[in-house]
Amino acid sequence: MSDEEDGGENCRKKLRLTKDQSAILEESFKEHNTLNPKQKMALAKRLGLRPRQVEVWFQNRRARTKLKQTEVDCEFLKRCCEQLTEENRRLQKEVAELRALKLSPQFYMQMPPPTTLTMCPSCERVAAPPSSAAAQPSAAHPRPLPVNPWVAAPVTIRPFEALHPRS
DNA sequence: GGAATCCAAGTCGTTACATCA
DNA sequence: AGTGATGTAACGACTTGGATT
């Protein structure tokens, strides 16, 4: 039931390529997503199509591949945004808690142990962490998101005594 | 500079399929 | 269960405009 090659002078629309034709085109597209004129002619001959049809198929395929990839990227960025929003919320909360602690120095001793940066609550200087590895992502705390320069790493403030030990 | 060619982007018309009354 | 109307995604083809040769 093939209406292939009706050969009319004004070969109007010929919709729906056969499964075999589509498969061969897909296979060829996987190898190279653009065709030079020689490849186009050869492929058209092999498929029993006009070179123009092969050309159009490749143009459409590129466009639709790009569209699909854009959708995937968009979805990924959406998830990144959600994660960053959540991290931002968490950090804001942490900052608020630390500010509250700063106003109540008697609670310094009850703070959890430091993990990353150290800061003197009086002079507000940040000291280098005991080990630089502590500031790096680890297997236990991977950072699956792409690097985002606008997102600061979590900050942990050390108690006053840690920066100004009594001799 | 103008013609020819290629490609991306946007669009249109058709087809296949799913859903519903 | 069969059927026609409707909506929608996929697809082939076309048009247009920019870039390149």
C-alpha cells in the first residue's frame, strides 16, 4: 500500500515515512547529524526518497533534538533552583540562630562542634579551618549541583575560646 | 555587491492515537 | 461493545532570515 514515488510533477505532500526508512535515517543521524551533499544523495538513493526529503528530515530531526534537550536542561535547572532555594532557606535559618547566639554569649559553650570556618565573635575575623579538607565536598556530603558562584558554602562559627585560647 | 547554498527557527497541514459521551 | 467527535502529539514540508562561500 505504498504511494511512494507518485512521480507527479508537483510531488505534493508525502507523509509518513516507512518504519525502515525512519530506522535508516535514525541510524544515519546517530553517526552524523548533518549531511554533506554526497551523503545526502547516497542516503536518498538508498531510501528511495528525494534528496530534499532527506534534507528536511535532518533539519527537523536537529530541531526536535534540540528542543528535547532544552526541555531536559530546563527540568534540570528547575531542580537546581529548588535545591538552592532550600539550601538558602537553611542557611538563612542558621544565620538567624547564630545571630541569636551572638546576643547570648553564655550559650557559646553549648554550641555544636565546629566543622568549617572559624570566626571570632568579638573581632568577627574568620580563621582558616583546621583542615582544608573539611571545607571540601566529601563522599558523605556530595554537592550534586553545578558550581554556583553566588551560593556561599555553609559557615560554622567557632567559640571565642577556640580563637583566643587562654594561656 | 550579488547569487547560491546551508541551516535554524517558526509555522502549517496531516496523521495517528487516546479519550469521552 | 461499537462509533463518531474532539483534543493532542508527532511528523513531513514549507517559509523566512541570517551566515557563509
